[in-house]
Amino acid sequence: MTLPGDPIMLLSFVNTKLRDEYPSLDELCDSLGADPEEIKDKLAKVNYAYDEELNKFV
């Protein structure tokens, strides 16, 4: 599966998946074959960071 390239679309996609299907970013990335650091870096550019306790980007 290809992740959205646009950071805001990526944010929406990832947070929806985390809310509905995955208990952690690592499990989501393992399932999709994605690099969690790449996602974190891309979303940091639009001022979002992963909150492990909330299991979402805020």
C-alpha cells in the first residue's frame, strides 16, 4: 500500500488507521511496510508529533 504523499492527507490516513485498527504506530508500520521515522519526520514538518499514550499524531 502506498501512503499519501501530502502531509495533511497522511496525517488523516495514519490517525484514522491508529484509531480504528492499530494499537501503535510500530504495528501500523509493520503491517503496511512503512518506516515510522519517515512518517514522524514528514508530519513533524507540519507541526505534528506522535503521542504514544494517545496513539495518534497531535
